[in-house]
Amino acid sequence: MTDFTPANPVLTPIRDHAEELAKAEAGVAALAAKRNDRWYPKFHIASNGGWINDPNGLTFYKGRWHVFYQLHPYGTQWGPMHWGHVSSADMLTWKREPIMFAPSLEQEKDGVFSGSAVIGDDGALRFYYTGHRWANGHDNTGGDWQVQMLATPDNDELTSATKQGMIIDCPTDEVDHHYRDPKVWKTGDKWYMTFGVSSKEKRGQMWLFSSDDMVRWTYERVLFQHPDPDVFMLECPDFFPLHDKDGNEKWVIGFSAMGSKAKGFMNRNVNNAGYMIGTWEPGGEFKPETEFRLWDCGHNYYAPQSFHVDGPEHGGDGRQIVYGWLSPFVDPVPMQEDGWCGHLTLPREITLGDDGDVVTAPVKEMEGLRADTFDHGEITLDIDGEKTICDDAEAVEIEMTIDLAHSTAERAGLKVHATEDGGYTYVAYDDQIGRVVVDRQAMKHGDRGYRAAPLTEAELAAGTLDLRVFVDRGSVEVYVNGGHQVLSSYSYASEGPRAIRLSAESGSLKVTSLKVHHMKSIGLE
């Protein structure tokens, strides 16, 4: 493909879109005023009103954490995208900030789509995002028209920004509409950008661009094409290096694959977010060394974005941290009746485990949300036994170790959001399939079904299973063996007290330790 990017992009700084932002703030406020908090999260990031989806522009800048997210401020379904914003000094207590972006330029008149933030060599932060228009000018029947955009913040608090305009146009003859979600990083002395593309043959790809000045970008190549011909688009792409236990550099490529077909336990959601591990040299293509693996095996995980926390010279510690979006994939979505819809996962640190696979565990800061701890110690349940751990748990973290070697139950674990009408969500180890499951068959609200996360032969042979379960008002996050697998799902509890019960089915259960931590609010309720 010939280079189609302008050698000198014509930037047209636009700072004044105050009217659009004011309308959006009013829209969110109107929805928030009528919000029902029955499932509104206590310790996860959500908008105070309206629909949200992908995390965007994640950064640690000038001593403060910033999380932006896709926001439709006028309703609880997907609509014209804006960027909402929260910030924190400690990742524990968060503050709502003004809405950052609203559609105001021609190239983004139907939505300010997803993107990332990066700190340049000059210490200044830049936002890269996708400008979205409907190709026919009014709806999605004619497809998308998408280009990559640049904006720069007006202050160190990142409370407003100046839009600089389009930096990468779309070669419409080479693209089947989808062309979005830029991720920018630096390797060596050159800046790189990748984003998701549906090629003219409708193949899911990530394209690679490079730049010396972060403004003029040159097309280099297709960085990666998904091997599955059913996958027509790779949304929210990610690309970053990690080091394994022997110090070898590996590259992790992440994307949300659209079009993949369900097979067995894999790809059960409408679209599925995952990764591959491999190698990459600047200017070359990514060479995978693993198969496609899910970031999260739950019902509702999608569109993750990670960011590198710069080193001590910038007040950081070099971690790779990721947020995901809990996507309400399947109707019914009962929280849409409540004035809000959607929230993000807890922040997770990405590392490579001793087995060379990705591990995503909650960042260490999350321990600071524990208000108190009740230690249940060792618990044994006889055949088909059950024990109430909490009579009413609105927001808790549970740490539990199951002694698999001395348990005989076919399934055993925690029934969370257990209510008087018989509803609950089951977080359990299933010995017949050797997996940890989140089973919503008993829930009275929302979609049901179950999801299952695999255990390796080594994990099964170890004879113990560590579970760390975060239960918020309307969701559950399950971290298996320190984050080797994760399951994130919505769980819409019924009216009344929400108990947590330890349960064993068709056999006994031995738990060597079980602690319950009540969780503080992060300040966004």
C-alpha cells in the first residue's frame, strides 16, 4: 500500500466546544438525579448517569491517576460518544472531573471514539483518539467513516483539552468502514501507533504507523492479521512488552475480536477480548508464539486498555496496568432502567507468570479499600453442606483457599447475592470439568448462563485452589490463583438482604482459610 498520510498534517486547534460540553454535563446530571443505586457500584468506576463503554486515555500524570471512558450522556443505551473522566491521587478515592470531549469537529460529528494517552519526550501529554462519522451522514446503514485525531490538554489537571485535528486519514478503498482506537508507544528513538482495521477483504487487522514528532505519521505495514477469517475487526488493540522470569522480552498483543464463533468454552460472548504472546522488532510484523487466549473468562468483559506507568523519574513504578469494561452484551440489561449503564473493572497489573502466560491481578492499592476483615479460619462442609458466611454483603472482597486434595464435592464454592427469593450467582470449582465457573442460572434479573475458566494440569495437581472474589452491588470479579485466570460478570441481585453462602454439592468441601473484607466506597456514588 502506498503512503496515504499527509507529510504535513494541517492542524486546526479547536479549544472552544464549551456549548457541547455543557449540554453533555446537563444530560448526565438529569439521569443521575433519577438514578437507582440498587446495582450501582460502590468500588468500581462508573458514570453518575448515562451509558459508558471502553476505558480511554489511561495515564499516571503529574502524580495523579486519570481514567477516561466512552460516555453517552443522554441515555442508558449506546449513542454519540463523549469522553467522561475521573481522577485519583491514590487509585482508592476518585473524583469526578468535567467531561473531556464532546463531538464538535466535522471528522468526529457522530462520536469522539476510543483512544489512548501518552507522555512525550518533552514531558507533555497527548491524546490520540478516533473521530467518527456515519458514512451516509445520518445513521449506521451506510457504515462508518473513521479517522485518527490528536488533542492536547490545557492544564496539568487534564480538565480540558485543545483538539488539534486529524492526523491520519482513512484510505476508504482499502478499508471496510472500521478504522479505530489508536494505541501509541515509543521503542528506541521512534514513536509507533497501531489501531484496529477491517480490511477491504473484511479481515481483522492492526496497522502499524511510525513518527519522529508524534504529529506526522507514516504507514509501515500490517502489524498483525487475525488468522480466523470470521474475525472482521480487531477493536481496542493493545501492544506492549513484558519480561518473563528469565528476563527475555516478550510482546503481548491484545484486541477485542469481532466475529469469532463460539466453540466449546471459548468465545462464548458476543465479541471476545484476548491476547497472544510473541515477539516483535521495530518495523516488523508481530510473530505470535501462543494461541489466542481470553483476558477474562467472564460473561461481560470487553475492550480492555492497558498503560505503562513511567518509571521513578516521573513518579511511577514501571507497572503495566489494565482496565476493562464490563459490557452488557445480551438483553435484558436491567440497569438501563436505573439511569446509568456499565462500569469498569478493577485496575489489574499485567505480568508474565513462571509458566510464561499472562497474569492479571488486582493492583496492590486495592488492599487499601478494605474497611475491616473477618477471618473465618478453616471450614469443613459435609456432603451437600451449606454455611452462611455473610447475612448481607453489599460490597466485599473474599479470600479463600480450597483444599482440593481433601474435598470430594463435584462442585463447591460461594453463592453470592443470595436473596430470599432463591436467587444467587454461584462462584464454584467444578471438579468434573476442572474449571472455575461463574453460574447465573438462579438469578432473577438479567441474562443467565455460566462461564468457565480453565486450570492447568499443574494447578490441578497442586491440590489447592486460591480464589479472590470481589462482590460489588451488581457485579462479581473472580481472580483464580493470583490472577492466572479471571472471570468478570454482572450479577443483578434481587430485593432484600444479599447473603453469601459457602456450599458443597454431592460431596464434601474443605476450606483451609476464608477471609471477608468489607470494602470502602471509592467516592463516586
